Amino acid sequence: MSSSDLTRVGHWVNNKAFPGTSGRAAAVTNPATGAVSREVALAHVADARTVIEAAAAAFPAWRDTSLAKRTAIVFRFRELLNERKDELAAIITSEHGKVLSDALGEVTRGQEVVEFACGIPHLLKGGFSGNASTEVDVFSTRQPLGVVGIIAPFNFPAMVPMWFFPIAIASGNTVVLKPSEKAPSAALWLAELWAEAGLPAGVFNVLQGDKAAVDELLSHRSVKGVSFVGSTPIAEYVYATGTAHGKRVQALGGAKNHAVILPDADLDLAADAMVNAGFGSAGERCMAISAVVAVGGVADELIAKISERAKKIRTGDGTRGCDMGPLVTAAHRDKVASYVDKAEQEGATLVLDGREVEADGGKDGFWLGPTIIDNVTTEMSCYRDEIFGPVLSVLRVESYEDALELINSNPYGNGTAIFTNDGGAARRFHNEVEVGMVGINVPIPVPMAYYSFGGWKNSLFGDTHAHGTEGVHFFTRGKVVTTRWQDPSHGGLNLGFPQTTA
Ligand code: NAD
């Protein structure tokens, strides 16, 4: 197929498709076939300005739209999404590769944030102090920032943007979403749904692109806040550049998530959990478990159980009812496989090798089967780096203290889990571990929408986590108003500092 035959995924501005003027584009592949299925427009600065300026123009009217009307539109969006989420899941699978049931799960977790945002009037309520001074009343209110940018990774093309935009929009901001160029279509589907739900033009916009689009979002004077999710080096860059331009930035980065298996754990339960958390979505989740920390001699039995289960996983096309899909691109598959090569060279033990998997899918699909590596040490590259693929590394340690030291020494701090039947050990762990999200006998502890999502250390740059009340605070600014409505007889000059004793 020549590039002129391909559908080009463009931008979305003022509730209409906008092809852009840059002439630049990138190929989008179907990971299960390896074929180029579409191409995506890559904005240049002029395209980015067109989209950002439309969002800026829409802001004053949207900010002043009543809470009742804003909430009604968010509620309508929720209803449409709930009715039609299968369509969105199919788009995700076609560009990311994850199996359909997993894509549907992603949409459902995003929908939870939409539901949370339907309660925004309650979340934006301020305080009021009547007669703080004689006939002086004081109240607090939270106001939207203005235009906010959302920059998303490839691995959750719907859920990650939905961590942010329902709250941003419900709070009265206007949004420019920059999706990953590897999975650009879900954003356009969501944009059309917003228009159908009655969202005014310019409130939700999509800007397709790469670094050029990101840099304009980070520097344009109308953009007041940026929520970024992606790898740690880019998160650091986004945080440093955005804050240097005076913007409020939350930048969620990469991860290396450990699961500690204590000797008293139910090893069948733990093995199920390790397989689900290590190989679900082919390991392309920021909350995937990639390091299994086997404590005090459980390793041999645990690895046997994990391996027995992992061998039953059917790797293949996500539309065919398989358990695990392909990796997102050929380059990423090769990079993940190279970590397996290096682990062997560095002296680790390969228990299960996914490089030769026979997949139920296209011969050119980006396949890599479940892989288990034992006797991994902290110096090996498969432990040091975030691999972001279906590779479980097993580290053997003697004690709980060794496991804790291992995790707290790691530069990442996104998610972690402990498997045990000892309540005291579990309590000690969640108190002592330096990680933002902790599971106790729960392998992927992604918080519900009304709590906040975010890691510590190199997994998040900024002060606020995503969604929950921290999300509401990120997308709003506090203001306190002091009022007096007196008759004119109370006039007169007084240069003293205001005091509340009057
Ligand atoms: P990525 O960092 O390559 O890309 C993320 C976004 O940044 C994309 O929109 C991309 O277009 C943009 N980008 C890429 N290079 C850029 C550059 N040089 N300058 C400016 N912008 C640039 O990440 P990815 O590969 O799409 O996603 C996987 C990563 O995201 C993993 O590291 C994963 O752990 C992380 N992630 C983290 C979380 C979290 O909550 N902490 C959630 C999902 C994914």
C-alpha cells in the first residue's frame, strides 16, 4: 500500500477534524500483523498554535458555564462512553495490540474517573466564614487554570488521558490532548464523543505529534498546566521545561515494580498474581510487576508454579481471544528481546524463553512470549532498566529486610506488592516501603478514581498525583475572597494592617 492510500489520523479543534499544515506524518502499525494501517499527522509549531489558541479562545465562556451545565455534559459523555466502549476497545487493540478484554478493562478504569468528575460541584466547594470581622465575610473558591495540556504514552491510549481530562473539563479548563504517535486514534474517537455529548467547540482538542508539539505545549503562554505520562527521561525534561516556562506540571515517569513473596505466602495465589501482573498487556503497563523478590527459600517452588502457568498463556492477535498480545512496535520487541540476550550473557538463568514463541497471529506481528529469568542480580541490565515487556526477573534474598532494602534502593517508586499471610509484616511493609502505590496480596494496586494515582522518586516529577482530590487541586487554583457590605457611614481612613478583632 502506498502512503497516499493510507488514512491519515489528524488533529481535532473546535469540534472539527483539522488535517494540519505541516506535511509531516508517521506510520501507525497494527502490532498483530506488522502492517502499516494508517499514518498520523505530526504537528509543526503553527499547527500547535492553531489548536492551543482555539482552546484559549474557548476558555472564558467554559469557565463561566454553570456547574450544573458542565456536569450534565460530563454525565452525558459517561453515558455515551458506557454504551459504546466496545468501539473504543477495538481501536486500542488495533494500534496497541493488547487483547480486547484488556482494552475494555482500560476503558472501564478511565470511565471511573469520568464518574468521579460528575461529582465536581461537591469537590469544588469552598469554605465560608460569616462575620469573620464585624460585618466581614470570607469565603474560599477554586478556579480553573485555563488551557491545560495532556501528553500521553502509547500504552494506555484511552485510560491515561481519562485520568486527567474529565476532571480538567469538569473544573472549567479547556484541554489540548497530545496522544502518543504510536496510538493516535483513540483520542479522536473520544473527541467525537465529547462533541456528541454537547461539549462546546474548543473545550476538548487533540494535537497529534512528537517533540515539536510537546515543546509548544510546554512554552506557549496560554498553556497554564501540563499533565505528562511517559518514560522517566522525557518526564524529567517535560517537568524542567514546563516549570521553567512558569507552568504547573505533573510528570509521571517510568517504573520498576517489585513483588515481595514472603515464605508464609500462599504460593499458588502469588504465582497466579505474578503471571497476571507480569504478562498482562505483554508487560506494557507502568504498574506491571517486573521484579519478583523471593524471600527465604521460596524461589524454587514459586518459579515452578509461575512457569507452569506462564506456559499455558496463548500469545496472539488480541482480536482472537488470546491471553497476551504482541508488543507495540518491531523496534520495541527487539529492544525487549535484547534484554533477554544480555541477561543470559550476564549469567542469569533463563527459565522460560519468549523469543521463539509461536503466536496465534500474523507472521510479521511483533511477538515475544512470556519470559522468566532467575538468579537476577541488581547489577544486571534486565534489573537496572525498565524493560516494559513480558519479562519477569526473579531476585533471591534471605530476609524481609533484604527485600525492603532492595526496593528502597531502586530509583523508581511507582508500584509494589507484598504477598504474605502475616498482617504484621504487611503493615510494616506498607509503612516502610518508599513507593507511591502498595498492594497487599494485590499485584497491581492501581487506586480507584477517588484516590490519587502516582509514584515516588523517579516515577513522578511534581507535587500532585493524578485524579482523586489531588487531580482536582492540580487543575484548579485556590482563591480567598473577603467581603464587606456596609452602609457608607462606616467609611474613614485606616492604614493599619487588617485584623480580625474588630
Ligand atoms: P515516551 O516517553 O516515549 O512518550 C510519552 C510521550 O512523550 C508521547 O506522547 C511522546 O510523543 C512524547 N515524547 C517522546 N519523545 C519526546 C521528546 N524527545 N520530547 C518531548 N516529547 C516526547 O513513553 P511511551 O513509550 O509512549 O510510554 C511508555 C512509558 O510510559 C514507560 O516508561 C511507562 O512506564 C510510562 N508510563 C508511566 C505511567 C505512570 O503512571 N507513571 C503510566 C503509563 C506509562
